[in-house]
Amino acid sequence: MSSSAVTAKPTDNNIVAFAPRPRGKAVRYIGGEVVRIPVSSRASLPADADETVVEIVRHWRTLHDGSPLPDRSQIDPLDFPRLLPGIALIDVERVPYRFRFRLLGERMNRYHGKSYKGRYLDEAFDHFHATATRADLQSVTERHGLSYRRGQLLMMHEKSFVEMERVFLPFRNGGPKAELVLAYTVFR
């Protein structure tokens, strides 16, 4: 873990929670461990992060051509073809915050057993508002930084035996605000 990481015991090992902290930091409860990761474009991934997660984050960082956020128009699937099956593009709506699947890679559709393309996450997953996933999505769109998580799944209770590693990466869509989140997920 990086020097900014802190460990402690949460009250329930099955809960993965998000809580904003001063100086743009976030706390995540993962598998009985609290991991503090800066919420910024320069946030460090754990040393043992999956190589494909590291690859997509590295690519996202190369797109920051002097602006706080890369633009959606800079996403070129030819830059990371081997990662496409684990990609989901999520549209961001504000007031109130809602998130809609724009596109899901083949691995994501296979994992879910169907395509959620065009569906709002709160309609696709009844318990979405009670998960840390919603808070993480909102945080990356407001703070323009990445969100990394590894642990048990939050969205599919019937597959709770599966572990995953996931990163959310925000993008603009011509304007100054994050309006799209690229999610990349690896299942184990």
C-alpha cells in the first residue's frame, strides 16, 4: 500500500462504504480493511492492482492535455482493444444525479447475463442507491478524479462469491463538467 493508505476494521466486513474526507481523500472499506486513496487524477493504485487496470488508468492520464479532465471525443477504442470487453460507458445526469449505461463490453454483458445498454443503474439494480457505487460515481464526476475499488460485488447479490477490481474514470463532453464515466472491471 502507498504511504497515504490507512487500515482499520469496519463494523461489517461485507460493507464497502464511501465517505468524503478533507483534502480530497476518500475512505473505502474493502474486505475488512479501510483503504484511503486520494480522489484525484494523480491517485495511486495499489502496487498489486491488475495490470489491465493500471493500463487503462495510464491511458486516461495521457489524455489530460492540460485540462482538468479528458474529453469524451479523445476516447479511441483502437488505443486499448484488449480492454474493451471490460469497459462500460456511463452517462451522468445531474439534478438529480442519475447514471445510465451508454455501452457495455462483452465481458460486462456476459457477467450480467444480459445487456443493460440504455438502462439507468437505479432501474437495473434495485439497491443501487444504497451502495457505495453510487457515491463513487457521484464523487468522480464532482471531483474529476478516479475511483478504484477491489473486493466483493455490490450490484449483483446472487454473484457475491465473485470478487472484482474496478476503476471509474471521468470524462467531459465538450463542456467543463464530467458527463461520462468510463468504468473498467476485472472479475475473479
